[in-house]
Amino acid sequence: MSEIKEQKGQLIISSLGYTTHESAYIDQPVSIGKGTKIWHFSHVMNGVTIGDNCNLGQNVFIGKDVKIGNNVKIQNNVSVYEGVILEDDVFCGPSMVFTNVKNPRCAVPRNTSDDYLITRVKQGVTIGANATIVCGIVLGKNSFIAAGAVVTKDVPDNAAMAGVPAKQIGWACNCGSLLELEIELGLCKECGKTYRSSISNIQIL
């Protein structure tokens, strides 16, 4: 299906159902879902897949072949490099950082897909402003990464992480509230969901 664009002020409305600012660069081929908005000075490289109802803020870079799910919010000044996978409902706070190479050296080229480690951000994850996610790890479903944290290893589902390097400080409800843990059954004071907890994991019921 060919793409037709309509200029409307500084916004470009695509017949395929997404909206971009006129200053954004969208390389081809890409797949961008309905209701997605891409704002000022952002750049989406070729081979990218972006789902429905996503929002890419100002000065966002999406690297070649990156896959982004539905309802993902990427705030200003974030680069999502090749090798990063964002599942549905992920929030990336302003100026947070992904890496994709463990041991970069200017004198040693590492610029092929085989050099990039996969980083998977599972459904519902929140990553706070200025956090850094070191490549090759998995952020578990509905985990919560505090602003400024530096995450260097896999994160369990619903874990709340903070610090440099990041350590688990508790558990987060699916609504984002930090839970006051009780062994076995508890109640989120914000949304009323119940949960079952143990020392090593939590289940939102």
C-alpha cells in the first residue's frame, strides 16, 4: 500500500494512520501503526516496526530493525538502538539510555547485527528519566526502574529497582505503586489489586 501524506500546519498526517512532525525523518521501509505520533526532530531508521498508539517525543532516535509494541511512550532525547526490543505498554522516561555493545572500542569496529546484544523490555515496564540500561539483559514484565538507576543485570517481573548499580528495593504493582509487602497476601493501596508475595517473587492476582 502506497503512503499518501497530507500537510497540516507543521504536522504530516499519513493515510496509513500515523502522524509525524514535518521535522521528523522516517526512512523506508518501516511499519508504523495507527494512532502513533512522532514529534520534532526524531529519526526512525529503515526496518523498524512500531505498533499502534505509540508516542515518540522530541529528538528520539529509533535504530535499524528495532521492534516496538503497542501503546509505547518514548519521551524526549531517547535513543533506542538496534538490538533493543520494547514490548507493549512500555514507558521510557526523558533522556534514559540504552546501550547495545558491551565493550565498545573506536579502533575495533563493532557495527554489525552480530555485535549487538539483545535487550528485551517486557510488557508494562517503566524506565525513569536518566536511567541507563546496559545491553544484553531482560527487564521483567511490569518492573519499575527508578530515575537515574543503572541496570546491569536481569530484572524480575514487578521488581522495583533503584541506585547505581541498580538494586531491588521492593516490588511494584501493575499500576506502578510501590507495594508494602506482607508475606503471602497483600493489597495495593492505590488500585486495590491483591497480590501474593514471597522473598523471591510476587504475583499480582
